[in-house]
Amino acid sequence: MLLIANYEGRSGTQLAAEFLAKKTNGLRAIIEGIKLVEANLDIHTVGMSSWPNILGELQLDASVMDGNTRRTGAVGALRGFKHPVEVAYRVLSDIHHEILVGEGAERFAHEIGALRAKNETELSLKMWQKHLAEVLTPDQASKFPNLRLLDVKSEAIDPEKMFDTTVYLSLDHEQRISSATSTSGWGWKYPGRLGDSPIIGAGSYADSRYGACACTHTGEMTIRAGTARSVVLYLKMGLSVEDAVYEAARDLTALETGYLAEVTIHAIDKAGNYKVVGLNSSEEIKYVVWQPGMQSPEIHSAEILRL
Ligand code: ASP
């Protein structure tokens, strides 16, 4: 058994580890862990109280994948529900589609009776307003929101971090490998922007025959390189988990133009090996590991790769 999660997701890892230790289905274990992160008001990049888009609306993304069946479920730009990761799971279990976005996702969440929530909080709206005050010219401010959003410089640095996500990978007692993600994407993003977290193959992928991978940070890059799927394919082709991650990192560095920045790649294989690499990261990248024998999940540091 094995659990890997990114540092932003640490508040849910104890619970996910307890579920895994109790021989719960690994996908259910990591969903329950992520739900704690989504409800955590101190994390501003996942679920409630995250930094909203440039219009002040919180649009949330999430995905799940069962590595036994390779069924997936994902939601994009979902508004008004507390647990996007649970809605993503219900896409997997309740409908013959793999991804639902926007109003369709909201309708689906309503029809399955998902828990509603006003995810925008006083704090997240205050930070959004502060951001607008910094980036809008007086003329733009007088017209907002009826202006060309393309002209708004929306990449300012927020008080915490502008983006992050939570990603979890698990290998359970029956050798099932699973992945799950949840995020608000980038603070102040253009409305409707999806990152890699709801895009299976980019931000996450799980196949119980080989392993799983999930990425954080610049989703614009992992979408273009198909990073999570690539790592699992490299495992299939016989590479070790380290070499699979290094190869996917090289694919990312071969991208040209577009928004190029940091990416963190988390990967596990079916034998319970794992590797986490921060590609071109400017600061230390931590992640969480739990394996049987550990009293509680441990915080480790990722290898930083500069390519
Ligand atoms: N990968 C996420 C996205 O692009 C953001 C992050 O992990 O920092 O939406």
C-alpha cells in the first residue's frame, strides 16, 4: 500500500492513510482525504475560500481515475458545490461520460443531490477586490465587468500563492492504483479556463497494471505534453519510476512558446516505488508519503530538476 499527496493536500492525508490501512478501496480513501482539503478554509487553491477568477467567481475543477477499469470522472468550472471531487466521482459512477463542465456539471451536481456551498468567502472576495484595485486602470475600473477581460493584466502575485492544487495517488491492499485531483486552478484566471487537474492524461492518470502520475503547477504545460499519461506509458515501456518522470520532464522542457514555468510531477509504480520531481522550481517542493508501518504520513522533499 502507498499514498502520495502534494503538500497543499496534507490536511487530508491522515484520513486517507487511515482508510487505506483499513483496507478501504483506494479511490474512496483518497476522495475522502481530498474532501477535507476542499473544506479547509486555510487552503486558498482548493475548494472553499479559494482565490476566484477575474470576475470574482470561484470555478472549481476535479478529477478521479480508477486504475483497474480506467474509468474516469471529471468536472470543470463547477460553481456552487462543496466537494467537486465527489461530483467527479459521480461522473465516473453515474453517467456514461467522462467529463462535465460549467452549467452541465452544475445541473448534474444538482440532480445527484451534491452538497451545495457558497465557496466564495469574505476573505476570497476581499483578496479579489484587492487584486482588481491593483491591476485595473481607472478607465477599466469604471467599466468593470463590461470590458475586454483580455486587456486586464491578471497575473499579479497574490498574498499567498497564485496557484496550487491537491493531487493524491494510491496503491491499495488489492493492488488497485487510483488518482484524484481538486483545484480552483489559478487565482484571477480568465473565466472558463481549465487547467490540467480535470484533464485526464495531463494532470493525472492511473493504470493498475503500471502506476499513476499527477502533476501540479503549470497546467498549461502538462496539457500540451500529456504528462501524466506519458509517465504511465514510460512505465509500461519498462522505465523505472525515476526514469519515467525524468523523461516526462524532458518532454516538458522541449515545449516552445506559450506559458512556460514550473511543474511538479508525482508518480508511483505498481511495486510501490515513488518519485516526485519539481521541474525548474524556485523553492523547495514538499510532498506527503504514507506506507504501512508509518504511524502517520511523512513530509518529504522532492528532487529539484533544472533542465
Ligand atoms: N495545475 C493546476 C492548474 O493548472 C494549478 C496548480 O497545480 O498549481 O490549474
